[in-house]
Amino acid sequence: MVSEEHLAILLQGVKVWNNWRIKNLQIELDLSGADFSGADLSGADLSGANLSGADLSGAILSKANLIGVNFSGTNLSKTNLNRAILIGAILIGANLIGVNLSGANLSGANLIGVNLSGANLSGANLIGVNLSGANLSWVNLSGANFSGANLSGANLIGAKLIGAKLIGTKLSEADLIGTNLSDADLREANLIGVNLSGANLSGTGLSGANLSGANLSRIQALNTNFTSAKLTGACIEDWHTNSATNLTDVICDYIYLIQEQQERRPSSGNFAPGEFTKLYQKSLDTVDLIFRNGIDWDAFAYSFKKIEVESLGSQLDVQSIEKKGDGVILVRISVSPDANKEKIHADFMQGYEFAHKVLEEQYQSRLEDKDKEINRLFYLVNQLQEKSGKVSIYNQQNSQVAGKIVDAETVQSH
């Protein structure tokens, strides 16, 4: 811990040093290895200083001028750098666990491979920053500006990037599992091969982004803009989109419906231009019909035609049929823009249940009639066999034995 006396001497030295800088003298303040743990250096001007290997853990450097400072190997754990200016600073090998960098200006800084777990970088300026291979898991990055930054191979698992700007950011091979990127701006971002499984991308701008080979399984992509994005080779297993998800002009040769490159679509060849959008863009005017015990297609056809007639011939089209597991089937029907979707849904399901019940009763009735007819025929056969001196063995539970005729004498000998 630095003493008040030493701190006073330091600040006086900084003041003198700043006066020298004003006179354009080239000088470097060497504070490498110094112990400033817990010190209050808020607002200090330490630009260009060498603080490599120093201990600044728990220190207060809010609003400090730290332009071009060398923090290589420096201990900055839990240091308060709120709104500090760190333009071009070197932070390779620094301990940044739990550091407060909210609102700080780190543009052009070098943070290759640093550990920022538990840190707060909300609202920070990280334009052009090199954070390749850095650990940013569970870090608050909401509202931060990463435009043009390099986050290749970074660990962003569980990070909060709500409303962050990542325009043109390099994120190839980064791990973004469960990351909250809602309302973030990722236009033209490089997301090749990125793992976004379970991430929240609702309201996110991804126009022109490269998501080739990305894992998009189980993502939330409600109101997300994928205009002109590249999705070739991406996995879209159980992704959640809605009618406001924009897939206009998406560039996609093929996708996978299951992780580990399984269930390729199309199974062979490539999508024609615009075909991916036609297949996966959800229409605003649809009615979702959920069937939990399979579908009685005769009852479905009856109710479907009934709704068309009752709605004065308005065109209904089956847009998609999806198996959701456990016997649940989702049928999505497109309707006219002015249609009353709630009424169509209610009327359809009512008509379906009615038709299913009637058809089931008719089926059971036919089965009963069939059994009666079979029994009548076997009775006649038995009568004929008795007259001819033979016995007819009829076992209604075993169709392979039923109706087998054996010689009466053979039966008696056994």
C-alpha cells in the first residue's frame, strides 16, 4: 500500500512531469513494479507511463488519463477505471478480473488474451480493440462499442451485450453460448463458425453478417434482421423466429437441422437463390394448429374445407407441418391479411374435433358390423362342415387357425 507521503511525492512528480511535457520534452515516467494497491489516483494524468508489473489492485483511477500506458503484467483486479482514458494502452498479461471499466475509452488498446471475467465494461469505447482469445465470460458489455474490434476466439459465454455495437467486428471462432445480444448491432460482423447456441439475438441487427458454419441452435431470433446475411452451413436446430424475423436476400447454399452437421437441407445440391428465404421466412398472416395425439387427416380435410366455405372462399394454404416430439404436430396455415385468426383457429379446431368424433364412431360401427358378418359366415361354414362329417375349428383370436378344417376322425384320434 502506498503511503500518503509517497503519494503526495508521486503526484507532485506527475505535476512536474506534465509541465515538462508541455515544453515538448520527451520523458517516460517509469513506475514499473510500483505498489499502488488501494490508492486514489482519480483524475491523474499518467499518460505514456510504464506501469508494467505494478500492483494497482483496488485502486481508484476513475477519469484518469492513461493514454498509451504500459500495463503489461499489471495487477488491476477490482480496480476502478470508470470513464478512464486508456486509448492505445497495452494490457497484455494484465490481471483484469473484476475491474470496473464502465464508460472507459479503450479504443485501439491491446488486450490480447486477457482475463476480464467478472468485469464491467458497460458503455465502454472498445473501437478497434484487440481482444482475440480474451476471457469475457459473464462480463457486462451492455452498450459497449466494439466496432472494428478483434474478438476472434474470445470466450463470451453468458456475456451481456445488450445494445452493444459490434459493426464489422471479428468474432470468428468466438464462443457465444448463451450470450445476450438482444438489440445489438452486428452489421457486417464476421461470425464464421461461431457457437451461438442458446443465445438471445432478439432485435439484433445482423444484416450483411457472415454466419457461415455458425451454430444457431436454440437461439432467440425474434424481430432479428438477417438481411443479406450469409448462413451457408449454419445449424438452425430449434431456432425461434417470428414473422418479424427478416430473412430477405439471405445468402445460403445449405443448412443443417441438427447439430454436428446432421440433417442437411437440401439433402443434396444447394438451395436456389432466394429459396432459403421462401422456405424459412414466417408469414405474418398465419394460424398455428397444434395436435397433441397425431392427426386424423380425414377430419383435418373436412374442417379445412369447411373453414374455406364459411369464410366465403378465402384461400387457405398449409405453409408447413412440423413434428415437435412426443406426438405433437404443428400445422401452420397461411390466411388472408384481413382474416380473423382467433375465429379461424377456434372454428377449425371445433370442426376437427366434431369430424374426428363422428368418423371414430363410424369406424367403430364398421368394425362391429364386420365382426358380425364374420361370425355369420363362420356359422354357415360350420353348418356345412357338420353335414359333410367334418369339424371346423374357429378361433376368433387367431386368424392363422381360424377357419382351419380338419378331418373329424383325425381330431378324435388325438
